[in-house]
Amino acid sequence: MGVIFVNGWTDAPNAIATAISTRVLRPKTAIRMAVVMNFFGALVMTLINSQVAETISNIVTFEGANNSAQVALASSLFAIVVWAVAAWYFGIPTSESHALIAGLTGSAMALGGLEAVNMNEWSKVIVGLVVSTIAGFFGGFLVVKFIEKFFSHMDRQKANKVFTVGQGFGAAAMAFLHGAQDGQKFMGVFMLGLSYNGLVEASASGAYTIPIWVMALCSLTMGVGTSVGGMRIIKSVGMDMVKLEKYQGFAADLSAAICLLGASLFGIPVSTTHTKTTAIMGVGAARRLSSVDWKIVKEMILAWVLTFPGCGVIAFIMSKIFLAIF
């Protein structure tokens, strides 16, 4: 529950950052909208296709005597919270998706070594990382170029009205798809916890049937986390990295939403943070490379690169300590 809350607190603000920075939505209005759309995104997409949750729940195996599996799983979640809060403090939009995967992997290795990692499922994470980064950047670049050409003869005032409405819908779509992606990932972990307590059983293929109450609980917890705010992240993503106009904000939201929808339907666990921030980079680069604050970009990329080893090592160490104590 703590990890889901922190995800809503530190990761979900990425979805609404551009709508706030272009002044299409007030911060409080955007956050309320994100709470609702995160909830419905997690609920609806899990009913349609729960493959993302299945991938996360099968990515590692926690096997040990007595309650060691539960202790290792709890240690991984503790490590994720520590990593996420530290990143939030410095205003760096890290990917909670990758922190989750790194934490689970580190704790599983502390318990069972490399054999505890399911490389077939891990390969989907690598595919998602590459897809979200490339598709986000080039999607943003191409969409904004298309918009500039298609609307070049429209009156500026009319165009702004169109993109004000469009970006409002775009922000709602981004929040919905953040719930669809990240909500499912944490439901997968929730199901692992229930499984280790003997409350649910996986099918022969290793999949779980996610109960409605789990969908609702995870969605609401993420929504409460988002309602706490996240202006540090919003400032870094939507204001500091690139100064966006309304049509550019719409282009970033639209391209990122298309990428996330496709990944969710095909069951590929991608990062909302990577997709949205690279889409913003692509939109900025389409105007000119100098319009992007590459110093901010470098900080973000460094945080992304450090997430896997950093969060994984913290989870590994915490697991060893907790297993020794409990």
C-alpha cells in the first residue's frame, strides 16, 4: 500500500505536468482529475487485459523456508519507498515502474541468487524500456511537426482554444493510462503478497485472477497519493525542461498517450515517466535543440540509469538485514 501511495505521489504527476505548465488546468483541478482518471485507468485496463500485472508477478521467484519469501518481498517494497522519496526530494522524476522491478529483483536475488530471476519476463522490461524511450521522443517530434503544418493557416486565437480543450483531454488520457500501466504493475505485487499469505492461488501458467476489491483498493490508494500533490516533479518535467506552448503540450500528451495505450493493450510494462518526458524532449527538439534544457535532461537520464542498480542494491541489502532479523 505504501509503494502504491508513493507511486501516485511521485510518478502520477508526470501525466498532468504539461497541462499545468501551459496553464490549461489549475494544479488542484489537474490533481483531482488525475485522481479520478488513475482510478478508472487501473480498474478498466485490468478488466480488459491484465497481462502487465502477470508479467510483474512472474518476473522473479521468492522461494525460501518459513516466512522468508514474505520478508524478502516486504524488503523490496521498503527499498522502493526509500528510493522514490529520495528522488522526489530532489525533484527528479524517476520511474517507479523500474524501481519496482529493480527492488523485486534485488530482494529475490538476496533470497535465491540469479536463479530467482525469470529472464523471459525480464526481457519484456528491457523491450518496454527501449520502446518507451524511442517511441516517446520520436512520437512527440512527429506529432508536433504534423500539428504545426496542419494548423499553420489557422488563426492563432482559434488554435489556442482548440489546443486548450485538446490538452485537457490529453491530460485526462495520460492520467487514465498511467493508472492502466502502473496500477497493474502494483496489483501484480499485491497478488504476490496475497499468494504468500495463502489467500489466493496462481493458475498453472502462473497467472492470478485479480479480484475487483484489489483493483479498487490499489486504484484508490494511488489516487490518494496523487492528491497529496507533486509540484516538485511537475516543475521539473513541465516547466524546467522545456517551455511549452499549448499546442506543444497537446502534442506531448497525445504522443505519450498513444504509446502507453499500445503498450497496455499488448501487455508490455513500460514507464509512464520515460514515455512522457521523452515525448516532451521530442516536442522541444522539433522546435530547436537549444529549447530543451539538457542539464535537466542529463539529471533525469542519470536517475533512470541509476534506478536499476541503486534500488536493486538497496533492496538486496535490506533483504539480507531483514532476513537476518526475522
